[in-house]
Amino acid sequence: MNDSILYWALLPEILAGAGGIFIVLLTPFLRGSRDRGSRLIPGLTLLILLGAMVALFTVARDLPQSPMKELSFSGDTFSLSFRFLLLLICAVISLAARPFLEREEIFRGEFYALLLFIYLGMALLSGSQDLLSTFVGLEVLSIGCYILLGLKRSDLRANEAAWKYFLLGSISSAFFLYGIAMVFGATGSTRYADLFALMGSHSDKQATLLLNCGLALIFVGLAFKLALVPFHSWAADVYEGAPSLIVAFFSTAPKVAAMAALMRFFNFHFPRMHYSAGHFAGWIAVASMTLGNLAAISQQNVKRMLAYSSIAHAGYMILAIFIDNETADTTLFIYLLAYSMMNLGAFLILSLLSGKGDLCVSLHDLSGLAERRPGLAALLSLFLLSLTGIPLTGGFTAKFYLFGSALKNGLVGLVIIAVLNSAVSAYYYLRPVVHMYMKPLPESPSPAEVPPVPIGFALAIGTAALAILWLGILPSFWLEFAEKVNLALK
Amino acid sequence: MEFILFLIFSFICIAAVLNMLFQKESVYCALSLVVCMASLACLYLLLQAPFAAAIQIIIYAGAVMVLFLFVIMLLDPRSDSGSGRPRRMLFLATVLGISLFAALAVFLSRSQSFLNSGHPKPAAGQIGAVEVGLALFHRYLIPLEAVGILILMATLGAVLLAKKKI
Amino acid sequence: MSDWFWIIPFFPLAGFLVLGLVGRRLPVAAVSLTACGSVALSFVTALFSWQALLRQPDEARFFSQRLFTWIAAGNFQADFSFGLNPLSMVMVLVITGVGLLIHIYSTGYMHGDPGYPRFFAYLNLFLFAMLTLVMAENYLLLFVGWEGVGLCSYLLIGFWFEKPAAASAGKKAFLVNRIGDAAFLLGLFLLFYQFGTLDFRGIEHALHSEPLHFPVETGQIGTLTLTALLLFVGAVGKSAQIPLYVWLPDAMEGPTPVSALIHAATMVTAGIYLVVRSSALFTRAPLAMETVAVVGMLTAVFAATIGLVQRDIKRVLAYSTVSQLGYMFAAVGVGAFVGGMFHLVTHAFFKALLFLGAGSVIHGLHGEQDLFHMGNLRKQMPRTFAVMLVGMLAIAGVPGLSGFFSKDEILWKLFSSGHTWLWIAGLAGAAMTAFYTARLILLAFGSRPHGEEAHGHAAHESPAVMVVPLVILALLSIAAGWIGLPAWLGTNHLEEFLSPALAVHAEGAHGAGSHSTEIAAAALSSGIALLGIGAALLFYFYRRLDPDALAGRFPFLYRLLRNKYWVDELYRGVFVQPCLWISRRVFWLYWDQEVIDGLVNGTGRILAGAGNILRRLQSGSVRDYAAWLCAGALTVLLYLLIV
Amino acid sequence: MTVPIIYYLGLSALLFALGSVGLLLKRNLLVQFMCVELMLNAANLAFVAFSQGRADGSVIVFIVMAVAAAEAGVGLALVVVLFRNRNSLDSEDFRLMKG
């Protein structure tokens, strides 16, 4: 084992971890002067994240060509692109976090440390070469999320959301773990490389049966994180109850990480696997798109609506694991980039509009927003149009690529269902737009007064909007980026 | 002899779990779970994994369950007043439980002969701390490091969530 | 000018940006000036580009300008590039020309509306999207414009959001269009799949390449046919053909200039444009062509029958638009691409004229739209009456006016290409067209019989800013026919101009009949048009025949037509309600638990059990969620065991 | 006489299923959580049984236990918070959000 290569590949994670520990140690000293802490720590976090991003690109430049198969983590290019995306999401969140947390009176320096630790877990997920690493990464991510959800201790709904997610998440972890046990039993190893080699040689029917059972349970564990039907039941309640900024994080980063892990496991290291596992995953994709979209139609609460919409989007994403050629990971990366940026943007604006305590999140509260805050209304419309998949937004590019390459792989039925679904989805995505532009300001009860946009929020939302437009109008840059990054693997 | 021991401990284990399921008081539930875990530790010994047995006792039965008991004592909740929709839930739970067990059992039993003669067995021996330590710090180094972060995070989280005044 | 033609769409975009950002702070005059000025600049640029285009030799009549590379990945490339060829030139001229007139008209029509700047911002955005659509050099960019016009149409239909009908009409339009768009998108994927590019010229080149990789697919559904059909479904959605026409009549809830510009002259013709632009593809798929022709003619007749009995002045015109679009599709479907485009152009003039005239009437009557509440307007609104009469004669196909030439060419091509049944249906449709437009004019402007209350007294003539565009459009409606004279009268300039841009060369359609047959056919169709007008006169002017008695004679037929064949109700029952039902009942239960309880109790035990299971899905109880989780995992395991 | 490995696996499957039964049956948050712990234990038993004399099984069990302990810490802290706010541990009391 070449330790230096490992540490080199892990440089961004080492930075983030060390930074997180430093923040944990630092916070008690800043306790006396809350003001100083609330200024220092967000800045420090941002610095650490940017440093990790720089480190990531440095690592990427002189990465050894061969993936380090004997380790339980691979800093290969596949994980590089996803780690970049994860760092980006964390940076956007940490930009916007301080004003939001202060408004909700839950500002803690530890929040930033948690963010960095969760990044560690997600990075481990995206580059994992061993089922045990995947499990631990998933748990770091989950436990961090449980804490984030429970952070607003006085809010009954947030409490309830945290508990629901905690209990269901633990159950899904148990399924995941049992799946690993099955795979371990069938192959005698948890390492992807070993599994791969064994699967190539093995023709034992019984072992395959056991293996398939394990893989199915592992899929269940990851599908829970992605909120795929029928493992989605937590999503709407948790999105509704949790503080909206945390939902913004929550609806994007874990999905990116879980999708990366799913891709790695089912598409990447198991080229043969998805044929047998594919059928039920296909049904799950169809169910997620259809039910997610149908359920979203009748929601009055915008957060719940976006929760169901993200279920539908997870259904679209699953198509990527069936894609059987080089474009699979590029396609997925582009889709996740667009998805996370538009979701982040929409939720950040919502968290700004919802007022203290996240109370104003129904469609009614958006009425006449275009009169009061034309800029915010226009940006929210942009994100919603992107979620719909209107051309010249990132959402269109992403869907076009995903569906196009899925069709090239012969997934005709799935693509037709997906395209029809995304046609239907316009119905509910446009309802907030209608309310903002076409409904008069409500007389009473008057919605919360929207404060001037804090600079952090402005930067965060601006980043998301820029990414969406960039991806929509000039996607070549990102496509080349993703292709270049993923090329080294082939 | 081994077989009889297996039967005894698995019987204790299942009985404890059933007791947990139909017990009203949460304290007794926790205690039955402790019994279940202890018998599992004995089963680990039968499987020649003394290290696993030891940490099962120390971490699970010792630390985690004591934490549970401690919280039960701290909160002193009302006893479980039965489920709100008892019949339907009992029915649903039974059907679901039986079919889940049946499905897993079918998978396992279909691959039984493979499990008995499947992959080559290395020289059977006791799995003690040495073997575990070697594997832990070589192959499983990265998960181990991540677990370190995980525990730090959990500590932090417990304080953030439950401490009265922060 | 040939270097600068690509700037045409950007004037309206600039207008949109100015109006959208600072429109509310500008004085009204500045708003009007910005809105109309930007379109006028586009129009002038388009005129110059046209001249530049004409100066080129026939084979080299196209301009193309790549602004930047939009998407490039692997071997796929789509540029953000605009181009002009004779076909898109015609469209650009119509769009900017009619658009300019309607902008000017709107400054009068929308005067005093609180949303004045917003209205013009949307209108300018629409023109940008529409020009992008027709000037796009590849299908993907065309799709950008395609979605863009849909969005603007949605915004503009719902412009008077105080009216709930307007808001729901906007939604309906958007949703129905999205169904078409989904098919269009699938068609794009198929195109890319087969050709590896989405460039118009690339695809045409591949289709014409020797040896033939893509043979003509006869009598079978090959991939080309499937692609063409999917594109056609997209066109059906946008151009309001059967079965996706239902949104267009409802779209009349929007302001009348919007109806004129978007739902008569420009956007709804995008479907025709798409098929004509893809003529190289469609000619390889005769089955798809037949479908286009049959769907078009069916729509033409079907919509005309509904138009016979409508009471709302704008709805009559809306069904008439659907019907005329059907004629264009029928023409395109039998390979008469030029005929379709010709009718598109003349229709843009006279239908815009009719709509704007109707708007003038509504304006003069302070919002009254019911034909049976009008009457005697000839005296109060003489100029409006005059131009409306011209429009009516044009659409009815009275010889000498534009509509006569274009419709006659379509009917002739139907006949000469051997589609006798379609030709007969077309003649019947023409008679109905003449009837309902004459009926509209007579009811609105003609005198009332004794004892009937007419609202005409309070009417007033519209201001000059509204009348002048009407007059210009009336002149165009008269004269536009002369660009495409039939062979026995002169030269078809339009055909000469367009042919280089089209896949088929006109010889096939030409030689089929002699001049004398063609003259006879023209005489027949104009006779039929006069017949229709005469019937309307008998009913509504001389009152020799009583329409109510006729309705009483055939009550079922009348109700069928009055209720528009109950298609809306059918769609509502079959598509909309089930979706809403699932969404509300299954996923959003606490909203009305009593309803669902009653429903569940009433529908028997099996359904109740299923309903209960579904209710558990989002009951809020974490135990139920856990049950779902376990059940889901179990299902997956069982699936693996069974399969 | 050695015990066939399938017996251990059967026991583990049974424990796993019983854990899921308990989740649906019990209303007390703490007991529900205990059921999750039971499911994790069932997985652990499977690991040890499958490892058949290799170190991997014990290592995995060790790591799983550490993870479970961390999870227990956070979970119990959440329970404490819930109880403080609502003075109840009945899961049917926590149904503010649904639909």
C-alpha cells in the first residue's frame, strides 16, 4: 500500500477534517463574544472549503492514472468531480447560513464544523472502494443530518422532522448493513475490486442469488437517501418541518453523494450487475417520477411541493445508472449539478421569504411577490423554470443530456415516461410563478415583511443562478469539464 | 454440545426479544434487549469470534444499553399504553414480519449448500484482538478514521441537542 | 445587411429588458415608443435583409450566422446560430410586420390598463422567442423558441389574472402545449439518434446523400416515420389541431391583440412552419404526410362545424383559426408546402384583421363579446365595419381577395394530388367558413329585427391609432393574394421564392391537371363560398330562414355543436380528474378526510382496504412510514425471488 | 458436533424480522429505537457467521458497533429534546405534519 498516494488523494478531506476539528476547538474560546464568533467562523469555513477546492484541483492535476483499487477509498476522477460539486454546495450553504441561523436564533459555531464533517462523509461515499467505507460514509452523512435537523430545538415541527428522519434513516441503515452482510457472505469480501473479480469468475447460481439479495438491500439503503418511492415517506414531512436553509442543504448534497455511491456501485464497478438489478430499479424510477409529480400537484405548501418534486427528480436521475457507456458519469454529473443548483436556489429564496420561524411558505404567501420584490420573484421563477426544464436553463440541458443518452442506450420506455412526466410537472412548478406575477398582494393576513437581502444570501443565490444560466446557455464548459475529469478512468 | 449451546442461547435470545415486543414498561424492554445482546455475545463465542463477543458485551450491552436505561430513568415516561390502532397494526406487523423473515430465509436456504461449501475456509482459529487490530489498521484504515470523526460529531451533536443551555 | 440580419430578434429582446426592468417607472409614451420602436427596427432590418437575400442567386439564398457554440459534447454540437432562408424570411416578415401593426394597435387598445408596461414587455419577449423559433439553424434552438413562445402565450393569456377564466385558460394552454412539447422532444432525440446532429442543413444533407441511407418509407412505421409523427404531434399541440386544439378557444380570454398576434397570426403557425421546415424529412415518410393531411382536414371541418353556432365573437374567430390551420396542414400533408405557406401568410393578414376588428368592436361596446347582444354597429363604427367586411370576404374566399387565391391553391392541390375526399371535405369546410364569418358580420353590424334589444347604441368608433393598423391590414388582405397567383393567371412569385428552401420541387404537383380543370375548380370553390355567404344572408339578413327553427329540427346536432362535441368534458373526465383525484385523495388526505372516508366506506371492502393502505402513506405517523419502508424492501426482495 | 452456519443466519433473519415487527408494534420512541438496535445486531450476527474464522467479520462488527453507539448518542439526545418539548414519548403524539 502506498500511503503517500492515499494521503495525497485525500488532501481536500484532510483539510476539511482538520478545519472542522479546529472550529470545534475554537468555538468555546469565542463563546464570550458571540459577535466575533459569528463573523470569524463562517469566514474561516468558507476559507477552508475554498482551500479544499484548490487542493482538489491540485490533486486532480497530478493524480496517478490507475485507480487505487486496493484501498478502501479512491481519489479517482469520478470522485473528483462529485467532490467538487459537494464542496460547491457546502460553500453556497455556508455563505447563506449566518443570516439565516441568526434569524432563527440557532447560530452555533459548531454548525460549520458539522458541515465540514458531513462533507467528509459524503466525499467518502463518492470515492468509496469498499462497502464498509460506503456504510461509514453514509452514517457520517446521516448522523450529521440528524443533528442539523434537530438543531432548532424549540421548534416542535423541526423536532418531529428530525425524529422521523432519524428513525427511518436508522432503519434504512439496518437494511443497508444487512445487504452488506449478504454480499459479504456471497463473496467473502466487501471490497469492490474483490467483488468485481469474483463476479467475473463466479458462476455459482446460489452465490448469485445471495449476492442479488444483498445488492437489492444495499439499493434500498441508498434509495432511502434519495427518497425514491416507496422509500420516500419521510421526505415531505421532513422538508416541511425542518428549517428551510437546512432543507436546502438536505435536498441537494446527500442526494449528490448517495447518487454517486449508487452510480459507483451499480454502474461503475458492476458492469454486469444492472441487468439483473435493473428491472426493479426501473420500476422504482417510474414509480418515483409518477407518484412524485402526482403528489406535488395538490400541495399548497411550497416546501412540500418541492419535496415531491425532488422525489420525481430522483426518479429521473436513476436513469443514469442504466446507461452503459462512457457518458453515464458525465450525464449524471451534469444532472446533479443542475439539480442541486436549482434546488439550492429555490430553497434559499424560500428561506429568505418565509420569515422568522419558517411560517410563510404556502403558495398564498407568494402572491404578488413580483410587485414587492421583482428581483427575488424573477430569480425564483428562473429556478422554477429550470426545474421544469425550459430551454436556456440548466434544467433543460441536464434533462436533454440525461434523456438523450438514456435513449441511446435503448431505454425507450423509461425515457417516454420520464419526458411525459416532466411535461406534467410544469403544472405545479408554474403555480408559484402564477402566484408571484398574477395574483394581487394579499390583504390579510399580511405576509412577513421581507427584509433586505443579506450579502451572504445574495452571493449564494447569485452563485446558484449563475450556475443555472451558465449551464443553460453555455453548457460546453461544464460538459468539457466533466468529460475531461471522467476521461482518465476509461 | 455446541449445538445444544446454540439452541439454548438462541432460545434465550428469541425469548428476550419476544418479551421486549410484548412488554409494556420500557425499562423491561431495555433489560430484555440487554439479555438478548448478552446471549448474542455467547453465540459469537461459539462462532469463534471472542473479540466480537467481548465488544458486544462492553460496547453494546455495557455502554449503549446503559445509556438507554439512563435516559429512561431520566425521563421517566408513562408506560406504553398500547398502540392506538392495536388490531390493525398487530396484523400488519405480523404479516410484514413473517413475510420479511420468509423472504430472507428463502434467499438463505436456497444458497445453503454454497454457504456450507462455498469459498475456501482459512485455517479456523480464534479471532482475537491481534487479528482484528491488524486488519483494522491496514485494510480498514479509512473507515476507522471516518468512525473517529463520526464519534466526535456524535458527541458534538449530543451536546448541541440535549444540553440545557448552550 | 447580410452580416447584420441576426440582430433582428434582439431588438424585441432589448425592448423586453428595458420594459421589464424599468417599465413601471417610464411614462406611458416612452413605453409605447420602446415597444413599437424595437419591433419597427426589427421590421426594417428584416426588409433590408430581404432585399439582400433577393440579390443573391437562387441557390445561394441563405444567410447564416453562428453567434456562439451552445452545446458541444463529444461528437454532438449545437450552435447558437441564426439563419435566414426564403422560408424563414417569409415568416420573419410576417411576424415583424403584423407584430408591428398589432403593437401600434395595442397602444390604443390597452390604454389605461394598469399592466400596460408589463403587457408590452411580454409582447416583446414573445416576438423575441418567435423570431428565435423561425430563425434557428437547428432543432434545439428552434425548441428554445418553441418553449419560449409557449411560455409567453401562457403569460399573455393569463394577463388579466383577475378573471379566473383567464388564469385557467392560460394553464390549459400551457399544459396542452407541454404534451405536444414532450412528443417534440422525443422526436428531437430520435433525430439526433439517427443523424448525429440536430442541424437543419446537416439533416437535409444526410437525407439527400447518395447512396441513400434513408430510403422513402412506404406503408410502414420506420424510424423516420416515427420521428416525423412525433414532430407532428408537437406541431399539433402548438397549432391547435385535433386532438390538442382545446386550448385555443379558451385562449381567447387574453387581451384581443394577443389573440390576434399569437393565437391567429404567428405562434399557432409555428407548427406549420416546423413541418415545412422539416419537409425533407416528411417527404421521406409518406405515411406521416398522409396523417398530417388527414388530421388537418378533419380539424378544418370539425372546427368549422363548431364555429357555426358559437355566440362569442372571439370564439367564432378562434374556431375559424383552428379550421384554417387545418387547411394549411392539409396542404402541407399532400406536399403543397408552398400552398400551406401561402395560406399562412394571407391568413395572418385577414385573421389578424378580423381579430383586431373584433377587438375594436369589443372595445367600442365596453367589453361585450356576445354576438346576440350586438347589432346595428354599422352606423356607429363605419370604419371598423368596412375593414371587417374586407376581412370576411377575404377569409370566405371571394374571388380577387387574398383568401381566395390561397385557399383555392390548397383545394386545387388536394384535388390534383388525388385526394378527392379531402378535396370534397375542404369544399364543405369552405362553405361553412363563408357561412360563419358572414353570420358574424351580419349579427354584429347588421340591423336587428323589431323587438330585439341591441346594445349598439352606446358604441363608439375606436381611435385612429387602432384604425390605421386595421386599414393597412385590410389593404394587405386584399392585395396579398397577388404574390401567389395560380398558373392560369400569372406567376406564383411566392413559389419561385420559396422553392429553393423546400425539399420537393414543384413539378410533381404542377402537371397533374390542365388549366381548364384548374379554372373550373376555382369557379366551383368560389361558387361554394358565395353559397355560404348567401345562406348566411338568408338566415340573418333577409330572415327568410329561422336558425332557431333549424336548431329545433335537429336538437341533438345543435346541442352537439353548441357544446363543442363535449370534448372538453371528455378530456376533463378522462385525463384531468383522475390525476387530480389521485393527487388529492391519495397524497393529501387530511385536507378532506370525511370525503375519502365516505368514499371508501361506500365502495366496498376491497377498495377500502386499498384506500386505507394508500392513506397510510402520508398519515404523519412514523410507524406507518416505517411500515412502508419495510414493505418496500420486502417488495424488492420478492421481486427478485419471483423474477 | 458443529452447528451449520445456516442456523445462525436463520436466527439473524428472525431477529431482523422481529426488529421490524417491533417498529410497527411499539409506540414508545425509545423502544422503537431499541428495535432498530436489534436489527443492527441481527446484521452483526450475520457478519460474524459469514466471516467463518476470518478477521473481517469481527472488524466490521467493531465498526458497526462504534457507528451504532454514535447513532445511539444522537438518537437519545433527540429523544430527550422531544420529551422536554412535548412531555411525551408516544410516537402517535408526533403527527404534526402529514399529507
